[in-house]
Amino acid sequence: MDEETIIKEVLFKLDNWIVGDVDNSEDLLESNSDLYDDMTYNKKTSTEEILHFYDVATNYARSYTQLTDFSDIPISDTALILWTAGLLWRKYDVRPNEQIDESYPIGYGDSLIIQAKEMLKPYKKYSFNIF
């Protein structure tokens, strides 16, 4: 997938998120101030951040499946998009308590990552080592 497709697909998974250069004062929001105000979007991220988290998600998926190449897996693109969106959501999701127990429900970012893992699970390699 090319970078533009990755960014577009990740934003589809995130509710009302937009891309804007968060470090630049002349970003997307200022150049289109009539289109975007604080009430029309939920979060703002940058293209660099999305692509960074896509690389992180790819590394996590490689570690999870014990595979280095995903070209044989037809659903790998979708799984990596879900995993990327989940990581981005978790970054900006402020939780009062990070301990996972029965009293705190699974968040949206967590469910995206779980979906990605479930999609990749049939392709996961297992190794049995005896010492």
C-alpha cells in the first residue's frame, strides 16, 4: 500500500479524526478555517504520526506472527490498518486507571488491536523449543 492509502484507511477507522501538521502553525486547520473548527473534528494527527504508528504496528504484527513477509497473507493490509488505528486511539485515550481488570471495559483502540490479532491468528507460526 502507498502512504496516501494508508493514511486514508487509518482515518476511516478513527471517528472524525483529521490530518494536520501539529507542529506547524500554518497547518490544514488554519488554511481551511471555514471548514474546520473545534466542533467539527474529534482529534488532529499528522501524516508522519500515522506512518510511524503503521511501522510500529507492522513490527508488532511481525513479532506476533513470527513472519517477516506479509505478501502471502491477503488480509494483512486490513489487519495492519486496524492495528495502526488502535495504537493511535490508545495514544490519545486518557484513562484514569491503566490496570486491566473486570471493572474497566476494553476501549475502542484495544478492540481494534484485538480484531487485527484475530485476523492474523490463522497465519501465526508456533515454535516448540526444548532446553
